[in-house]
Amino acid sequence: MKTENVLYTDGHDVTVTSSMLQVKKKWYALSGITKHNFSILPPDRVTCFTLLLLGGVLEVIGAANLIKPSTVSDVYIMDQWVTANQLAMGVGIFFILVGAIWMLFTKERYAVSITTATMTPRFACQFLE
């Protein structure tokens, strides 16, 4: 049995040898691998920060009673009258919670790019960790 020369491994899900690529439990036969590259793709957290910022602004507006009762009338929600400031605070808390949860579940992604002698790039793979 011939032992393959391991070019790269993360020790868990990805292994690159001179003729094979393994991602999780799937093997890909690639002849003549000449180069490999590993990249970390950072998550796009602009939406998370925007929700957190907007929620914070709405929270401050509602807590400071900056919405005048004469500009926006009260709203009747679930057998209660709610002022615009209370509504702003509720929506602000909701935006903060959604932004924080979204940020917690947004992870980095990892990518492997492989170049073979016949074609560049021959195989590119993105995976989560």
C-alpha cells in the first residue's frame, strides 16, 4: 500500500494529498495537484451591526420620550394603549435581540482552492466549521 504525501490537513474535515481531496467523508480524485490554497472567509456582519445600531437608537429615542404625543397617536395593541415611545422601545429591543442572535450564529467559512497541472483552478471548495 502506497502512502500519499499529505499537502494540507486541518486535522478534522479536510485533507489534500498529491492526488486526492477529502472533504468530510467524501473523496475527490484529482490527478497532478500542483498547488493548494487555504482561505478564511470572514462573515459579513454589516447587517448585524446595522440592526444593533438601529435598535439602540430606537431604544434611546423611546426611553428619552423624544417622540411627541402630538406627532404620532397612540396605538391599541392587545387590549392596551401603547405610546409611540413605548413602541419605539419595543421595536428597538426586538432589533437588538435579532442583531445579537444573528451575530452569534454568523460563523467564519473556510475554503480550499486546488490547482492541477491540466487546469487552473481545478477544484474550489467552501465548507463551514
